[in-house]
Amino acid sequence: MGKKSGSFFDMQFITSSISTMLVLLLLGMVVFFVLSANNLSKYVRENISFSVLISDDMKEADALKFQKKLNEEPFVKETSYISKEQALKEQSEAMGTDPAEFLGYNPFTASIEIKLNADYANSDSISWIEQKIMQNKKVMEINYPQDLLDAVNSNIRKISFLLLGLAALLTLISFALINNTIRLAIYSKRFLIHTMKLVGASWGFIRRPFLVRNIWIGILVAAMADAALIGMAYALVRYEPELIEIITPMTMLMVMGSVFVFGVVITFMCAYISINKYLRMKASALYYI
């Protein structure tokens, strides 16, 4: 094993690194999609707004105070006040005509648009929130897209289960592929391992260079896979800047950390299991595997 120090980066090292990196890259992409799907679901739910229609009896100053009170509630992400005049202007621009001209009055009411925190964007929470807001007697009505909200939550659950199942399946496949790659590399050294046993080397002494080598492979390929993932994420955000709301720095840190930990741990475990297999074998068995 001493003569191998000069050829650490041999062809076997390179092929093992490439195959392991590709597996880690694929696994990292699945982790990326799982975390990004969670961010996307949060982003969608927090951008579904509902309108609190305010009676004409409430003065604008009182409406702004009510808005400020709503902003203090834990279920509110943000609010915006739309006056009667602003509502008329927006609807006139949308319809291409001014309803006040032929009606003789402004038919719209002031409202407060509310966007909820993602944890409260479900039917049960909104029902409770509606009851709480309606306690104010100057609130006429609350409008929110019930069908859209139910559809979003239903689809998010289905996609989450699908991605988690895919992640679990790919983890098992990744373990099997990396294990086979490392096992084949150690298989070619089985007679060297037996020779070292014959000269009295301890199991720990024999294992050490194999474990160190594969730990370095794990570190190297994890860093390479992380670099590729960062490059792809950067390209996506550069192409569509709004994706920064979904592909957040924290998401990428979690993806990179997962790939790095998995890469190092899996290469160490597979090397440890494989080397122990050949350490336990008798000389006669080495010729029949």
C-alpha cells in the first residue's frame, strides 16, 4: 500500500469519482426539487389574497386603524388598503369605461386586501379568520377564492408525496450504485488485503488507507456535485430573477449540505462494509468471488 501513495489519482480513482459524482448530482437535484416545491407552495399560498369589504359608514382614518390592527395578527403576512376612489379607477381601467358616469355614483366600496402567512392559507383557518374579522360591524363582506385555495392545497399535497417517494427511492438506488462502485474498486485489491493479513497487519491498519481514500473521494465528488448544482441554480435565477423567492440561499445551503454529508457518509460506509467483507474471507474463497 505504501507504493500507492504516488498514484493516488489513478484511473480507478477517477472512474469511481465520476460515477459517484453523477449519482450525487442526481440525488442533489431531487433534494433541490423537494425543497423548492415546499418554497413554491409557500409562495403560492402567501400570494392568494382575499378582500375585506368595508362599509361606507367607516371613515378612511378608522379603516387605516383597522388595517394596522390586522397587520398585528399572526395570520397576516401583509395588507393593502384600497379606497373607493382607487377601486373605481382600477375598475375603470380594467373595463375601459367609468361606471360612475352612467350610474351617477361610485358603486365600489373601500376594501383591505389581505395576504395570509402560508400556515393559515387553508379552509379551516380562513373560516376562523373570517369569523374574527366579521366581529367588526363595519365589515360588510369577505371574499376569497375558495376553489382556488382548495385546488392549490390538494395539488401541493400530491406533489409533496410524489417527490418524497421519489427521493426515498433514489436514495436507495444511489446507495446501491455507489456501493457497487466502491465494492468493485476494493474487489481488485482483495489479494493485496490477504497478503497484508499474512504478514501480520491488523485489520485497522489495512482498513485505514481504503477508508481515507474513499472519504477523499466523497469530499471531492460532493464538492463537484455542489458546484454543478450551484451553477444550475444561478443560471435559473439569472434567467428568471423572481425565482429567488423559491430558490433561496437557505435552500441551496440545505441542498449542498445534504449532498456533502451523504457523499462522505455513504462512501465511508460502503468502503467499511466492503473491506470488512474481504478481511473476513479465507484465502480459498478469494478465487471464487
